Amino acid sequence: MESKAGSERSRAGRPTSVEAAQLTERLRRAAVDTFLQYGYDGTTMEAVAQAAGVTKSTLYGRYADKRTLFLAVSAWALTRQERDERVLEPLPEDLAGSLTVIARSILARSVDPDIVRLSRMAIAESERFPEFAASSQAVTWSPRIQVIMDLLDRHERAGAVVVGDVEMAAEQFFAMVGAMPAWLAAYGIYRTPEVEEQHIQHAVGLFLNGVLARKDSDRRPEKG
């Protein structure tokens, strides 16, 4: 017996909603891969169509020109790479343990091959498409910084830390554990996992030394 979807296709002569969604996914993936491989200037609509296994008319039927295609698929690619839900897994009760878990997650994202490729493209096309660079920063990193801010807020309310500017402190911690690995990865340089773990432990200890609440007797005397 012919399926309902098949019957609808045969009657209307058009793809079903499922088939249309699959085509859109294929076009997006092909476009992102092509832009990443050849850059904006080196990419043509014909190359994208060939990579997706469709005709140029099919591609132009979805996207009017290369600029429209680039903006559409780059926004989709950034959203698709958003995996910050993993950071929301239960964190340890102690602040040091929580910061360590978050730091390892930031590190993994900093050297993620897909994130590195998208970051390179955002940098390369930042002058031509400033909105892409801005959205890349907002979607890729801002949620991580918010997780750190929420953690610091919670521990400050409990009296465990003293932070003058929570947002600035969160950005500083993020930079301590993620900025250098991301910068190195952009040039194809990667540290060993053992070395990265040493850097994480050092960063967590250094950060805690600056934010943990201390008794007056524990404070160092100010130099006169």
C-alpha cells in the first residue's frame, strides 16, 4: 500500500515536508563546508550546488545570491554548533570543582575543529560581514560566560567569594582557560591534554586566590 507521503508527492509532484527539510539540511552543510574550504571569494554558487548534488536552479530557488546564502548558512552553522546545554549538567558543590568542570568544557570548545573553522571564517570575513563576526562571538562564547556569572553569583550570596564585578570576573576566568588554546588552534597548534590540564588547574587556583572571601586575619598587610 502506498504511504500517505508518497501519495501526496505523486499527486502534487512536489517534495514532502520531510524531503524538503532534508534538502535544506544538505544545502546548508554543503554551503558551510564549501565556504570553509575556499573562503567567501573562492566559493561559487555552482560549487555549492555540486557539493550538495543539486542543480544551480534548485540552489537559486532557495537563495537569491552568494551573499544571501553565506549569511543564512553561517547563522545556521553557529546555532548548530551551540552545545552549551552540556555545561548545565550538575556541577560539584564546591566552587573549585565547578570551575574546573566549566574550564574543561570551555577548553574542549576552544579547540573543537568545527568551532575553530567557523572562528577562522568569522575573522577572515569580519570586515565584509561584521554582523557574522558579532553573532559568532555572541552565540559561541556568551552563554559560557553567563554560566560562570551564575556560579559566582550563587557563591557570593553564600558568602564564599567577594567579587566587585561579576561579569568582568567571569570574562577574565573565561580568557584564562579558553583564549590561548583558541588562539593557538586557529594556527593549527595544539597542546597535549596533560599540559592543558596543568594550565586549567593553575588558572582555577589563581582565580580562586583572587575571589575567595578571607577573614581579616588572613589578609596580607598593605604595604605602606
